[in-house]
Amino acid sequence: MSHTLIAAAAGAVLALAAWPFTRHVVTLVHEGGHALVAVLTGRRLSGIRLHRDTSGLTTSIGRPHGPGMIATAAAGYLAPSALGLGGAWLVSLGHTAWALWIGLAVLAAMLLFIRNWFGLLVVLLAGAAVATLIWRSSTDVQELAALSFSWLLLVGGPRASVELWITRSRSRSRTSDADVLARLTRVPAAVWNIVFVLATLAALWPAARLAGLVG
């Protein structure tokens, strides 16, 4: 069995069977997506919080409406699948080290904006894991770990989007990213939720092709 297939299976199992724990990783990437797009669209990032219940909050300062705010709000649920696909692509090109170093740099940058102790713990643990892979692991182990992480995100992205649908159907709270986007665009939150689900599911196909799982 190839390393790629083992990694894909491991990532999927982690996203499905260990979700109470791996959901924190998906949330970390989710909030990182909000933060990155906020900065790229000219907003001023003010803080990131990660909570024990696997929720998170990223705040930024800028125009309350417009393309920048819309892109920032949309980025969270799309970020895990985008990062997972990007990681799988870099590994397929033989650039596993690049993927790890980029991940470590992003985590280091996030440290500057973490605003609660639990969030700090999550980022430090993630950074320690990546640093260990970079300096203490063989190339084969690095590749296996990077691919497993990529597939965790690729499977975790759709799962989080489906969870959002379930949560919204059971709760009257209207503070989710989909609800924020609905207020910004006048497109119903349910439509945005469907976009999240379809976009994250769509990322699985090119990832599966990179892994040689489909023709």
C-alpha cells in the first residue's frame, strides 16, 4: 500500500473517528483563513480566539460592508479544504519541506494575534508538532504526516460545513459565517451554507487525482 493511500486513509479516519479532537485543528485553520483574507483585503487584524468547544472568533477592523468583508467572512469554511488541497499539491510536487515551513511561519504569525489562553495552547502545540517534523523526522515521515494532515482538512472541511447546516437547523442563533454573509449580500444563509458544502466537497476530486485514487 502506497504512502499516499495510507495518508489519505489516516486523515479521513482522524476527521471522522477523532472529530472531538481534530475539530480543533479544523477550527485553527478556519480562523486562520479569516485572518489571512482580512489582511489581504486591507483590513486590520485585531485578534483570534480559539475556544474549548471548538468554536473560534477572528476580529478585524475595516469597512463593515463591501468585498473585503464578504471575502473575509466567506474564507473560514473554505480555508481547511483550500489548505488541504494546497498541501497535497505541494507534497505531490516533492515540496513537502515547503509545506511544513509555510505552516510553521503561519502559526508563528498567528501567535501575534491570539487573544486567549486556550488558543495560545492550540497554536503552540501545532507549532511544536510541525517543528518536530521539520527538525526531527525523516523525509518519509514528513511526507506521510503532511499528507495525513492535508486529508484531515480535506475531509474535515465538508464535515464542518455540514455541521453548520445541522446547527443552524436546530438553533435560532444567527451569528454564523453564513448568517453574516446573508446580511452582507442579501443572499440567504442557507445558500451560503450550500456553497460551503459544495465547494469543500469539490476539493476532494483534485486531491484524489493527486493521490492517484481516481483516474
